[in-house]
Amino acid sequence: MIDHAYLIPLVPLIASIIVLLFGKEGPKSNMPLLSIGAMGFCWLDSCSILYKALTHQVSMPYPAPSLPWFTFGDYPVSLGLLLDGPAVFMTFVVTLVSLLVQIYSLGYMHGDTRFKRFYAYVGFFTASMLGLVLSSNLLVVFACWELMGVSSYLLIGFWFEKPGPAYASKKAFITTKLGDLGFYLGLLLLFAYAGTFEIPMLAQRASMGAVALPVEVATAAGLLLLCGAIGKSAQVPLFIWLPDAMEGPTPVSALIHAATMVAAGIFLVARTQFLYAASPLASDIVAWVGLLTAFMAATMALVAYDIKRVLAFSTVSQLGYMMLGLGVGAAGYTAALFHLTTHAFFKALLFLGAGSVIHAMHTNDMREMGGLSKKMLSTSVTMAIATLAITGFPGFSGFYSKEAILAAVYGHSPLMWAVALLTAGLTTFYMFRMMFMTFAGNPRDIAKHDHAHESPSVMTVPLWVLAVLSALAGFLLSHTGAFEALVHLPEASHGGHHPGFLLWSALAVFAGAAGLSYWLYGRGDFAVAADLKAKMSPIFTLLENRYGFDDFFLLLVKGSDVLARICFWIDERIIDRVFVDAWGLICLLLAEIQNFIDTLFIDGAVDLTGTVTGWAGGGLRGLVRGQVQEYLLYVAMAASLFAMLTLIH
Amino acid sequence: MTLTHYLALGAGLFAIGLFGALTRRNVIGILMSIELMFNAANINFVAFNRFLHPDRLLGQAVTIFNITIAAAEVVVGLALVLAIYRKLNTVYAEDYNLLKG
């Protein structure tokens, strides 16, 4: 199947087009099964590829055939696949998460009037992501990147009748577009210098040193591509769209956060890693952006009450972690992609679990929840597993990936490591806070609690699948060295030794944060927490306002609004008045003159012809009196006249 | 008797016929006057035939045709007159002015 890997993006794309254009729309439509079937096929395909790669039946990167696309001047551009370790893992993760999300949505979206369209969009979304992951051509990556922007717009605004989703979808689209501009410029810069969009060729060129690719170019291109990644992967300062994107259906959030969209930015930076390797400055900026994002998002998650927003900030924070990993060298590269893989499992699980809770409670507000563990056993247990995974509890998948990143960061800069460790503590704190507020203690909204019930098995089975993966994937992939064998940079040193206190300090932070969380939120009433909030209200307000980033961008929007109004005023008052209206007046004047000439001369001539004809007719009329003998007389006279004329000649 | 005598006779007959056609009120009279003009023409045909080409019979043949056609014309003309008389109850040509403009 590996020779037909191009089917992986194509099959969902075709399926989504079929689902969109054919078949019956409605809550009972069975078109979703086609979409799920297509995704299942892709998943099996990616499984077989992953299996072959893990058992070394094929060597990575696999030389997949490519197709000529078009020729730009002297530069041929081709459509090809880049099947290397990251792509194989990512394909597996994306297809699996998308498959599970789609199965889950059978329950979650059940009864929605646009049931079928949802699946078409999700299929399209996944197909774009798969195209991005597998393509060897940065131009195709960019195209898929934009297609993903479109599908995220459609899916976040899926319930577009409501103002919230409509606003959020616009915000997501425009915010990410801001970054995409950088991506595109970076792409052009790379092409201008290297004359190709092919990632392997670009990497080869970068490896030849500063002669082939000057450091300044690598820095500029790397930073521009980073802009795209910042937009798509919701890094500081463009993370503002992600929390609002929670307005979309929860399975979509799971997809965006785990498999598609936000993973794309990380993946892009990983794909173009050679640029950052060539430019220490760009690499440092990647690391700092990641660190800043991880820390700020974690602090914002501390004060959120909306269960999905907590998870959204958590995603931003974890993506920051990955970005940080990508910025700290070869060890961080492997660790970041490993974290991307494990994070996909547990973040998808967390979102689907949150969706299950929302489905049962019909609210997002954690203050109205509580005590759900008795009612929703599957959901609470699977979410607990995911929480342990994301917080890095030993043995769970997040533990391995997070430790790997922390170790890589420590090797790069202990200061960064300290902040990252603090962020890990914050993560532990807010994740346990979320779990305690949702599932532990006594119900706070009795009516909603009584209404709640466990979700159908079509929703819980995907949760369990993801729970198993969240628990075991890290151990399996890390201990066997399978991940590192496939995903590593040439210069990486295998099995580096890390100081033992890294592990101990991480565990200590975990225990401390979990304990603090229990003390504040796990004991039924939140008296201590409320007291703390009252004492530190300025900080809380700052965090709830998301450090003012939203306001800042809103100010930018308002500024451009004012600019637009000024332009409008100039347009209306000056351009319209002077050019349009004056020209109109001149035309009117000319038309009046022409009208005058027309009336007087042309019409006059026409009328004159008619009048003369009338007169002539009136005069001749007297001759024709209906007397047959008169007519005969005229004939005789005429005949005589002609006879006389003939005789005269 | 020269050709001139015959032509003069024809011309005189034609003039009488034309005068009658222009001045008679009675439509039957007009028809009769037209017959006179026909015959004036016939005399011309025959005379030209006799004096210019005595070895041929073309003029005489045309005259025979003319006599036949004149007979048919009189039949049609009288039938029309009869029909008009039944409709308008008059034989005076000045009353036949239904088509006047």
C-alpha cells in the first residue's frame, strides 16, 4: 500500500465531495458512513505503512513517485510525497483521530439538521491535513494549509445561525490569515534563493552550508514561516482565535486541537527544521515563542471556567511546549514530534470527553457541574486517564514526551527549563482543577445533574480507544525506541544521559501542583479558592482578559476600522464629488446640447417630410373623386400628351 | 383609296368612341363607345396589314383575336354592370363612386 500513499489524502477528499454533493441531507442521513468508511480505509493504509516503517521493511524516507505539476520558467514544480518518519506517524495519528472523531460524532451530532454537511466538512478538513503532512512540495503544503483554513472556518462556524460561532469563525480565519501572509512571503523567499519548493532539495541545499543558503536568508525565511506557524498553531501573540474556536461543535474542537490545524504549524516548523538549524537566531526565537506561549496559556487556563476553554488554553500551552522543543535542537525535535503524537491522543480524548459532558449537561460552565463521576463512569475514567497523561504522571504517554522535551530544554538552557517546569506544574494544577470541578464533589446544579446521563456507546468507545492509546502509546513508542528510530535528525546523539534530578524535580512539581489543586478545588467547596481570587483580583482579571491580547487586536481592528471610515469619507466626499459627480454633470450638459440639436434639426427634418407628404396627399386628393370617366379622361390626356411628345421628337 | 383614308377613318372612329366614353352618363353607352375604339384599332391593324405587308396575315389575325376578346370583354363588362345595377339601382357612371378616396 505504501506505493499508493497518495490515496490517503485523496480518498477522504473524494468522499467528502461525494457526501457534500450527493445523498440526502438530514438528521437521519446515512452519508456519514461513507465518510467514516473512507477514513477507515486511510487509517488501515497508514497502519500498514507505519507497520512497514517500524519493522524496517521499507527505508525512510521512502522514495515515492512524483508527478510533474507545472513548470515555472525554468523551474519544474511537481506533486510528490515525502514519506518520512514524522509524516508516517502524523498520518497515522491524523487518520486515527479523525476516524474516532467521526464515529463519536455519530452520537454527538445526532439529530443535527446539517448532519451530512458536518461529515463532508470534517472529511475535507482531514484530507487537507493529510495532504499537508504527506506533501513533499511546500507550495502544496501551503495550498493544503489554506484549505485547512477554509474548512476550519466552515466548521467553527458550523452553527452559523448563532452570533458566537459566526464571529469566532471569522476571527479564526482572519487571525490565521495574518500568519499565513508570513508563510507565503517565506515561501517566495525560499524559492527566490533555492529555486525549488521541494522540501528534500531545500534541506539538501541548507545542509551545504552558508554558501548555498546565507544565514540571513535562512533567518528571514525561518521567521516568516514561523509567522505562519504562530497563526495556525495559536502561539503568542496570535493565539486569540483558538479559545473562541470553542464555539464550534466539540468533535471539531477535538479534531482541530489534536489532529489537524494546530498540529499543522508545529509540523511545518518540523518539516522546515533545516532552516532553523542553519539560523541560531530563528531557532532561539522559536524556542522563546514556544516558552512564552506555554507559560502564558497555562496561566490563562488557571482562571477559566468554561471546560472547553480550559482545554483550549491547555492546547495552546502544549503547542508552546512543542514549539519550545523544536527550538532547542536535535533532541528537542524528536521530543516535540513525540509530544505532538501523544498530545493528539490525550487532547482528542479530553475534548471528546468534555463533549460527552457537555452533551449530558448542556452547559460548558464548570461551576454548574460537579459530582459527575457517579453518573458518567466511562467519561470520567477516560478523562482521568487523559489528565494523568497530559500532566505527565509516570507511565502515561505525556510523561515520556514531556520529560523528553524538558530534558532537551535543560540541555539548551536551564533558565528555559525552569520556566517550562513551572508551566508543567501549572498544567497539572489546572487539569486537576478541571477534573475536580467537573467530576468530583457534589452536584452544584441539581436540575442539570439529574438530567445528565452517560453518553451512548458510539461516543464512549472512541473515548476508551483513545484512553488506551493515551495510557500506553508513550511507553510503547519510547521504551522500544521505535519513535526515535524513525523521527530523528541526522546530528542527534542517541540515548543522551540526563541528570537524575530532572525526573525528580518534575515529579515533585507534579505532586505539589496536584496537591494544591486538591486543596483548593478537590474538597467540595471552593472557599479557599474564592478567598484567593478576592485577594488577587487584579491578577485574575489580567488572566481572564488574556493579558489584553484580545483588546490589543480589537484595537487594531478598530484602528483599521477608523482608517476605513476615513478612506470612505475621502471616497464619498472627494472622489465621488470631484470625479464621479463632475463627470456626470459634464455628460449631462453634453446630453442637453445634443438633445437640443436633435429636437430642432433631426426631428424637424423628419416632421417636415411627414408634413409635406401630408400636404401633397391632401392636394392630390381633390383629383380622385371616384368618377370613372374622369379617370378615363386623365388616361386619355396622358396618352395624348405622350403621343404629342413622341410626334414632336 | 390610300392608307391615309383608312387611318383617318380609324382616327375618326376612335375620337367618336373616346368622346362617347368620356361624356355618356349611361354605363351601357360607355361600353358601346369602348367597342367603337376597339374597332378603330381593328381598322388600323387591317389597313396596315393590307398596305404595308400584303403578303402576310398578321394584322388580320390580331384583328380576329381582338374581335373575340372584345366579345368576351363585353360579356364580362355587361355582367359587371348588371351586378352593379342590382346593387345600386342605377346605370349612371357618376353614381359608381364607392371607392372614392
